[in-house]
Amino acid sequence: MSEKLLRKTIRSVILEVWKMPDELEQKYSGKDFAAAVVDDSDKGINIRGLGIQSQEVIRQEREYMKQFSDKLNTTKSGRYIRDQFMKGNIVCAHSIEYEGWHSKKRVDRIKPFSDWMHRFAKNNKNQISCIAYNGAPGSAPNIRDWDSDINNVEEVFNGIGFLMKGYPAYISLTDELTQTLSSIHPDLADHQKNSGIAKRVGSTDNMIDFDNFGGSDEVILDNWAPIGIFIGYDFKSDKLVHQDAFASGLPVYHVNDKTKALIEITNGGTPQ
């Protein structure tokens, strides 16, 4: 059995249903805990981000992930989208300095890409969050086609990060505020260390329409690999950031300030 298949098998069994330590269960017991892990409220979203959830809710969220996987792998349009993500034919971008509810990312301003690769690239069994749009580098994201009132394109593409290919474990129209890998409880991280730390969604309400996919505010990406680097407005004048980007050997793209299209640049910084 291959490593990827083994990891998929492990994730599909009961090992993912983590039991919270007693002190956490007591802390979030009663009405507040019920609201936090069941209701679609700010508190509930925050609790998911920390991974502090009851086994009942974990099982329910795993079922949501399975429902998406079934559609992704059994429908013609789902398989097409899946294959485009895995081949790197869709722009799928992971920010290395985006800050969310629980994430305060540390960015090395001298060698941001080398530092990130050193810290995380060997752990690609952990799922990561990305944004994506249905187009190749050079095309612009048509945000009007996303069927979502809110998106992270502006914030992500003003910064820096990697273009990725990989298996889309879930594709959502909106930001699902999934488990934050740097902030989950240490016991949960230890529980999933062999299979890789998984992310989950709290419902399937914002699942994309595979037949009309414009873009996604959160893709849960598995078995990922960097295939490019993007540099947005906030870093375009930073020479050290560019030096580190070109040293990676990956294609490097500037983000167009207006359209957010990705334009490949040479080592001299001139768009091709």
C-alpha cells in the first residue's frame, strides 16, 4: 500500500474521533459548550478552529467531509475539478502570512519562502487551507462568478505565498474557519501525528457547485506540493523577498494590483 493510500485509509477510520481531555470538557461543559460545538455561531466557529469539539460533532463533521468526497469522486464534473487541482491547472494559493481567527503567522522577512519550506514542506501530510479560482496563472479571478458575498482574494493576493497542487478534500464558497494547525490542542495534534492533522467543515451549506465552479474562499488541500510563488502589492518592492523567491527554483508571479491576475516574472523583475 502506498503512503498516500495508507494515509487515506487511516483518516477514514475511528482514529480521527478524538476524545477531549477531561479538563477541557469540564471547561466547555453545559450550555456554553453545547452552543460552541453545535450552533453555527461565532463561538462555535472559534471552537472548531481550536479543534475543541465533542466526539459527536467530530463524527458529524467527518460525515460532511465524506458527503463532499462522494460527490468529488463519483460525478463527472467533480472528477474533472479534482484532477485539475491535482495537476496544478487551477490557481490554488496558500498564504504564508495571512492571519485568521487563531493564526498569527511568523514570517521571515529575509527568507520567507525558504523558511516556510524548511518548517512545513516535509509535513505535507497535514492539510492546509488555500483560496482558489477556476483559471490558470495569467487569468484573473472573476469574483462575480464565485457566488459569495465575501472572499479572501484581496487580502491573500496582497501578500506572499505559494501556488499549490494537491487533492481538494473540501472546496467551499466561503471561509469555513476550519481547524487552525498552529493553534489546536497539543493532545489533538499528537493524536493525528501519524495520519496528518486534518481539517473539517461544520456543514455542507457552502459546498461549491461542481458544474459552475468560479472560485473558493477555502480549499482544504491534502497531499499538496508547491508549484509556484506569488508576490503581491505589499511585497513587490522588497528585494530580499524576491531574491529568496527566485532561489527556490519555482516560477515566480507578481499579482496584478487591479485584476489580481498572476503574471510570471523573470529574475530581473520584469513581467514576461
